[in-house]
Amino acid sequence: MFLALREIRRNKKHFSLITAVITLVGILVFFLTGLAVGLQSVMTQAATDLKADHIALADNSNNSVQASIIPQTDADLVKAPEISQLGFSALTIKKSDGTQLTSFAFAMDPTSFTAPKVTEGKLYASSGEVVVDDSLKREGYKLGDIFHTSQSNLKFKIVGFTHNQTYSSYPVIYLSIPDWQTTGVQYRNAVSAIAARGSFTAESLRAAHLKSQTISEFTDNIPGVSAQNLTFALMVGALILVSAVILGVFIYVLTLQKRKIFGVMKAQGIGNKTIAFSVFWQTAILSIAGSVLAVSLTLAAAATLPAAVPFTIPWILFGLIGAIMVAFSLLGAGFSVLSASRINPLIAIK
């Protein structure tokens, strides 16, 4: 480590450029990761926060909650350790200026385990009361406001706000099932889905003509989620690989430039093990410094983003990506070590 640090101090500009390259690639990796997780969050957060283990949909819905209509008589047949009947549908708000705002209605009993966590105000208790995501504050809404829907010109009063409750990128409006059933004739005496803690009994699912899926399967079936996650995963993976190759090439070229130095070191009796440790320590220091700097600059950039940009800081994932970048960089440095170990001091110092 002593040799590695001493050489870094003596060639600050050289190693600063290598660290800068690692940092720039790292910023791209971490920023894209934050955007990917943020986009996944706005697509699925409200569904994830239902705190359910399984979701049952109509067996003819093709795993689409918006196509699932379960008659109330069938919904009442379903059995599980703990159950919450749910209503899902798009809901269009008519704003006072004549424009429209798309949202998503989540209907449930306010006393059920799926009820939202209110950050301001209270839960809905009476007919016509709703709890909405606090992103609607950016549209000018506040506690006590009344809005109309485009579907049936219904009136709802905002009595509470939640935080980060979105579905398919739309803000979620929580309301009672009786109120939700009035938003469309197709929802009368029906629900969209049934959430359960634990597992449904197979007999009750067959009797009600329903199909159960886990909550992760349910979120994966939201249109666009799987394709989005796969796209970002491939992009981030490719960038991690590119950054590792870049660092490996830099270290390898640096090793070739120091052939004479390594030759002199070997002529003085310094062994391959000492040289190898020096190369590995240099790589580790540069990759760790670059990763930490990249995370710091990513956090600084995230702080300047407008609230409308879906950016989430996944600390565990950032740590994992940083560790992978360091590990791949050390793997690339292994080729440099192999090259250094083969240097003949008699030839190198000529």
C-alpha cells in the first residue's frame, strides 16, 4: 500500500484523470439507477404499500386489474386469514380552469389493513370524502377542497393527504368502496380485486372464479413495468462493465509504461508479490475514490432536480453497484499484475 500511495502522490495529475473517468462513468451508473428505481416507484408504490401477500383477480381478466370485475356475491365467498376488498379504476378530475387531471382510484375499507398512511389530515369516514397523494398539492389542491370527476360529475372532498402514493405514474385517490362503485355503472355491486395477508383457500378461489398472484407478480403485470425494469437493468449492467474495462485498460497501460521501473524494482530484489499488491492497492484506491465521489455528485445533482422528476436513492443498491465496480476493476487489474510478473529485469532496464 505504501508504494501505491507514494506513486499516486507523485503522479497526481495522471491518477486524477483516471479517477475523473471512473467518477464520470459512476455518475452515469448511479444517476440511471436512481431514475430506474424512481420510475419503478411511481409505477408501483401504491400497490406495494397495500401490505398484502396475495391479490386475487377475476380469472377472465388476463391479470389486468383494470379488466377485473368481481361481483359482490363472488367476492363474499373468498376466504383467507385477513382480507380486504379493493376497487381500482382510472379517475379523471375536472379542474376549475377547465383542464383535466388523470388519477387512479383505490377503493377500500378505511379500517382494513390496506388503508393508506395519512401524512396530513384524516382518513375518509363519510360518503364523498377522499384521501389523495400529496403530489396534487402542486396542482393547487389543499385540505377541504372539493373536486368534480369527469366520469359522472361526482363531488369529492379532500380530507387527507398521503405521500408517494402513485400507480402507473398517476397520483392515487383513496375512497370508500360504495363511493367508488358510483364512478361507473360497471362497478355497481362489484369490486376489482381482493387483497389477502396469508394465502387464499383454493376452494374459495374456485367458487368465486378468481385467480391469485403474489404482490410482486401483481406489480410486474402493471403495463410497462417489466419492460422498463429490464431496459434499465441492461443499461446499468452495461455501464458497470464498461467502467470496469476502462479502469482495467488504464491500469494495464500504466503498467506497460512502468516496465523499466518494475524492472529496476525486480533487479533490487523486490518480488512479484510486492509489485502485485501495489497494483491492486492502486486500483482499489482509485475505484473506491471514484465511486464515492460519483455517489456524492449524484446526490448533489438529485437535490437540484424538480419534484416532478422521479428519482429515488436506493442506498443498498448504490452500495452493491459500488462494490461490483470495485470488484470488476480489481479483476481487470489482475491482467496488469500478470503482465508485471512476466517482466524480465535485464530486458526492461535496457
